[in-house]
Amino acid sequence: LLLLVVVILAYDHHVLASVSCGNHSASTCNNCLNGNGADDCNGDCQWLNGTCFDAFDDSEKGFVSEGCQRNRRTGRCSTQGRGCFPSTAEVYLLSGETKMMKNLKIGEKVLTKHKTYSEVVGWLDIKRGEETAFISLMTNLSSTISMTGTHIVFIKSEKEDKIIEKYGQDIQIGDILLHEVTGQKGEVIRISKFVSDGYFAPLTETGTLVVDGYLASCYASFPHWVANIALYPARTWPAIFLGNAEEGTGTFVTFIKAMGNLFNLRSTIPALVVIEATRDEF
């Protein structure tokens, strides 16, 4: 029995302590370095001023003064409410034009999957001036998509021939993103980090949207299917449950997040819920 306890504790320590360096893993970001500098510092880690540090640990970056709430599944720090896109992320309008997230308006119709558009019904969260850390995923299509670490993006699992969801911070080199504008599949070839002012989380009627060409969820921190069900009232009756707020987080969304926290759903369930590989499932 004692041996079993030791094994369990050792396993828990490994799960909580391990970080992804991009192409390999290590106990800490500092231990990712194998003599290649920034090339060794990807995945969960960020290279800045000659140092490799945890990109999701707010206490190490200095630009977030609030405390760290550590994820019990990964051991990383995560900042509640910051599962969004940067201000310069682009969406695709029904007119065929693109528009930066910072200029997006409630009521506009945007591309939410291949050749399908739906209305932006409101904002789940929006802060126009807050400094925020983002992940940038570059693919072999010479394009990128950027989001915060807890935001969900969809990838194609070639092994299972399924579309699955992953948190941005769990994306790895070689994962296949879905470029809905061209219908192509983009293989992730580089993962990097950057800091930018403002974060934006629009909600569409379908719960998905195409950002920088790639298929993404409107949601973060919680599995897509959980959030999509929980926010059904907001998607259906946005005037009642979302209003026209252009800054901050609405009361209903805050309540839904609180319920998710109460039932321990925030980032504790891996975002690997399998979705049938048919466009109609979205």
C-alpha cells in the first residue's frame, strides 16, 4: 500500500511539474534549454531577454499584478477570464472583407465554419486596454492564429480521423489546424508567444468562429460542448442574457463561469472531447 501511495504521488508530481518545451518536455521551462537558446523554448514556455520562463505563470512576467490560480491538471498558473483573441486577430465578414477583432461589432455576420456565416450576438469578455499574453501558432500554410493559452482551437486528429478540441496551451508541433477559408489543413510548425494590449471574446450563434482563417471555439477554460450548452440562452436570447456591453464580462457569463468553477470544470478536464468529422456537427 505504501509503495502504491509513493507511485501515485510521484506520478502526480510529474504531471504537475512537467512543461512542454515545444518539441520536448522538461520539469521546468529553465530546464528546456539544450544549448539552442530560443529554439528550445516553445510550447508552455516563452523566450524573453535571454531567459526561458513559463508563459502561463503570471508571476514570472510581471505585467499581471493579480495572484496566480494554479491549474490542478497541469500545475501551471492561469488567469481567469483571459481566454480570448488579440485585438489584431481577423474575422471574415459576409461581405467578403476581413475585420480586426478590435473593430468587430455586435450584429455583424462572420464566418463560423467553411462557407457558413452566423451573427455575432455579443461579447463573452472584452478588455480593450489590458496587457495580455498570447500564443501564436504558425503553420506550413505561412499563416498564424493567435489566442490566449486557455482558448480552444479545433484540430484534425489524423490517427482517429476526427476533429477534436484543444486548449491553445496544449497545441504541439505537428498538430493539424483547419483552415476554413481555403479548406486546407495547416500543420503547426512553430509556437511562439507575444504580449499585446486588449483581449476579445465574441460569441456567435453557433459557438464557433473562424479567426485568422482557422476554426476556433468562442469559448475558453471549459470544454467546448459544456460551454456551448451552458451558454445556449445567451446564444438564443442575447438581448436578455448578454446585452450590448462593450467592455468587461457580463453578469450571466460571470454566473456561468462561477458554476463551472463550482463543479470543478475549469481547465481540469482535458479539452479532447471528440467531435464527429463532419461540418454539420458544428
